Amino acid sequence: MNTLSPEQKELLFKLIRVKSFSKEVYKTEEALKLIHSFLRKNRINSRINFVKGFPYLIAGDLIKTKYLFLSHIDVVPGQNNLFLPTIKGDKIFGRGTLDMKGPLTAALFSFIKIYKLGRRDFSFVVTSDEEIGGFNGSAFLATKIAKSTKLAIILDSLSGENVVISQKAPFHIQIFHHGKSAHGSTPWKGINSAEKLTECCLEIVSAVSGKNNNSTTAAVTQIHSGQSTNMIPDEASAALDIRIRSRKELRAILTKIQKICQKHSCSFKKIDKPLFFETSRKSPYIKKWVQSFKKCNKVVPLLTVESGASDARFLSNRGIDVLITSAEGGGAHSENEWVSVRSLNRLQFALNEFCINL
């Protein structure tokens, strides 16, 4: 099937047209209200609540739920034309088509189907701050989900129809150096914090980064120093974005950072705590999903590792199993973001089969 149902297409296009940037609360709420109205049309109650000003939608009972559909409605900013959805062949173009309004509609329609079959052990949740960390959405909700919750289904991946079994943990640090100022014409009289800091950061990046894309990576993302173009800076700071492949590496990485900072007379502080998402290839839910997808689509999805992170880390950190997959697409966060209509249908068929048999 290479077309969406009229209802699904209409809802998806309405959602894409809403510029639901994470910090534009009135817009994320507007998008959530579209979902709320659609659920009400299908005689399913839902509610929109707020955490520290960020809205989220819940359908179902989180206290009693065993299986949770978790999505996010927020998107990264973009030009106005990106919010005018278009179809070219099998592809729907527009901001958020892949990340993740397209897969969200697949999850929504599967939830409605399973709910109408009388299953009240499923809940459907949509947050609005995933693109800026998820700390007021999924991180908060993870503390409210009952111990009875066995599985979260998150259709937020850049690996297409593959199944994600591991995502690198984001870990951000700040590096500082305090030197001695001098006039730009007499650099030997000062201690250049910008230069010292740069040397320190580059050595950390080299020491921490692995040999390939699936390994731990590190990147300098911000540098601040100096007050004037003709003055040797006596202070400098930088931010590093480290993506850690495995929790087993964390202690060694911190030791390397500490030693390198001492070598260059720098100091560092942690901006956040790395949270890992890792699941076993032998997970019964992974096996059941692979079987369901194969049965519906005659294709066996691969198991993969992703460099990016998602809200899965908050749930995994609380011992909840997570299934991460999505639809085929490309260009997430770019001017050419798209999702495959055929793949959205394949995803939804597999979801229906999978959920009915849980």
C-alpha cells in the first residue's frame, strides 16, 4: 500500500503545518490539541498537562499501563516553506515528517486500533521538549510511570526500519583556563588562555574518540575567550559534546579528561550526566518485533547502533524495556526532510501485529 488513509494524511499534514518548536509552547500545545481532538473523535479520552511550562499529552492510565507509545511533537526550527508538506512519489517532504510526526501518526493509529479492541494496558504519550533534551518531558514522566510498565515503543530513529539496540549516551562538559592578559603586540608577556584551552580540547577529542563512527566520539562545540582583538585573553572556556558508546568506558574517559586538563592547567565541570540506552539482542520484545515485521512485510529488520540519543535513555535508566524503530526517510533537521509513505504503512501494519500479540 503506497498511500496513507485520508484520515491519516489529513492529520499528518495538519501537524506538519504547525511550527511546533520546542520553546514555542503555544505552538506545541496547538499541535497536541490536534491529537487530542482526533482521539476524542475516536471516543478516547486524553488530557494535556504541563511540566515547567512544557505541555504533554496522555491517553490512557500511566499508573496501570504495561505498554507505552512514547512520541514527541516538537521539531527543530526552520524556514516557513518547510512547514508546507508536499508529496513527491512515495515521499512526503516537510519539517518533522521523519522526526517524528510521520511515525507519530503510525503510533497513534495503532494505539486507537488496539484501544478499540478493548486493551486498556496501553497508553499513548506525546511530549514537547525532546529536541532540547527531554528533561521536562520524558525524564519527568519516567519518574511517574508505574513499575508495571514493561515496554515503551519509541518510533524515533534515523535508522529506518532497523531496530536500535544501543544509542550513545550524550555527555557534555565545560573546560576552563585562566591565564594572564597582555597587549596583543607583546604575547610573550601573557599566558594565552585561548591557545592553552584549544590545545587541551583538541587533545581530549583525540584521546576520547574511537576509530570509527560506532565508537565514542567527541567534538568541541563552543569556545569563548577574549574581550578585544588586540588583547591576550586571560580567560577562556569551551564546551565539548561527547557521545559515549558504552557505560563501561565512562570511568576511563573521565580519567583521561582529568589528566589532560591537569597537563594544560585547565579545569572542567560536568554539564549533565550521561544516560545510556542499551538493550539485549536476546530481548523477547526485540525478537517478537522482528517476527511481527517479517510476517507483515516479508523483510527481516536489522539490529543496529545509533550515534544519536533519544528519550529512550530516561526509561531504560529506570529498567523499562524500550523498542526503538521508525520508518524509512532522510534529511532529518535539514531542508530536505522526508518520510516514505510505503514505509509508514509497513511500520503501522507491523505495530498492529506486534501489539495485538503482546
